[in-house]
Amino acid sequence: MTVGEHRPSEGPIVTVDGPAGSGKSSTAKAVARVLGYRHLDSGALYRALTLALLQEGIATDRWPDVSEEFLRALDVDMRPTDEAFSVWVGSRVVDSELRTEEVTDHVSHLARLPAVRGCLLDLQRRAGASGRLVADGRDMGTVVFPHAEVKVYLVADVAERARRRLLQEGAPTGGEADLALQIETITDRDRRDSERDISPLRKADDAHEIDTTRLDFQDQVAAVVTLVRRLTIS
Ligand code: DC
């Protein structure tokens, strides 16, 4: 067991993985609230590192050459709050800046780099050191918390995921062209996330798959909470 890895005696860890737009983050956050656990949005860390590199003015074609040591010096950190974690770059808390188009466009290129994954692994494991955590991302159940008590893998049809993303962005969802473009963007991101060599998006062998295509949000949350209660209350 490496430093910061979760010890089962300390309280359950629930992992929620899945592709873009499957409802991971919103579901994980709501599930954490119902259970009184803390929520870890691991994607926010990849976004924070992307933001930090952009702010440093490092040209994107040089990102693959950046060392883990250099990335650590960018000082991306996380601190527990009552319900989740605040994300820091240096002395600043970052939040809305993490969701800009520029960050979203670059983050999946960064997320496939081994130095990046190495840099963020300990940080994520430390968040789980005392258990009672709902962690969402792409490799929570496979790599970061392989001993998690409950692993969930959310899936949904790509058209439904595209519709949800447009809704989230406040964009009109009725236009065929907007939807087609969003489907293309999501398919592209799924491909990059699943085909990368390191920590690809994949369902852990012991994960429970939930298809959310036809579930409304409350049912989605209830399905995960029921699963957690069934698997953790002995
Ligand atoms: O969930 P999100 O859209 O905030 O994730 C941003 C990017 O980070 C996405 O391209 C996948 C990547 N990511 C990852 O590779 N591993 C994680 N555990 C979380 C996110």
C-alpha cells in the first residue's frame, strides 16, 4: 500500500467513473451530500494544472516535455471544505476559471501525460485517506482507489450526454446542428480519454454499471445511494 492509499477501516470510499456528460460530477456531489461524505471532483485537478500551464505561458506543444518536478512546482493543491475540496493554484482558489472553453479544449491533451498523472495521484489519494469520500473521474475505481468499497460506472447514450452538456452550458438543445456538433466533441473526448495508454477511461472489473440515459437526476442519485447503503451497511 503506498502513502495516502485508502485503508478500509477508515470509512468507505465510493468511486463514480464514466464518460463526459454521463452525470458523474453532479451525481457524485448529490450522493456525497445525502451520505454526509466529502465530494472529490478529480477532473478539477486536471483542469487546474491545465490552467496553471496556460497562465505560465507554456506553449501547448511543449507540454509533453514538461517534467513531474516542474508540474509540482506549479503548486496545484486541494484543501478540504465542509462538503468537498477547494482547488488552489499557488495562493489562489480557482473555481469558475476551471470551466472556460480554453481549459476544456486543452485538458484532455494534458490528462494523457504520465508526468501529469504521477503529479496528481498522491494529491487524490490524500483526499481519500480518511474515507467517507465520493470521488468522481475517469480512473477513480481502476487506479486511484482500487480498494474502494463501492465502485460505480455511469454510462448514457452519446446523444443524451450531448443534450445534457448543452443544457449545462445554457445553450439551446433543440437545434440539430448544435446537437450534432456537441456529439462530435464528446465522441472525440471519449476517444482521447479511452484510448490513451495511461489510466484510460474504463470500467473497473468490480464496478456496478448504471445506465442513466432514461433516468432523471433524482433517480440516478437514489440508485447510487441505495447501492452504497446495500454494500456498506453490514
Ligand atoms: O470531468 P471533467 O470534464 O472535469 O474532466 C476534465 C478532463 O480531465 C477530461 O478530459 C478527462 C480528464 N480526467 C482524467 O483523465 N482523469 C480523471 N480522474 C478526471 C478527469
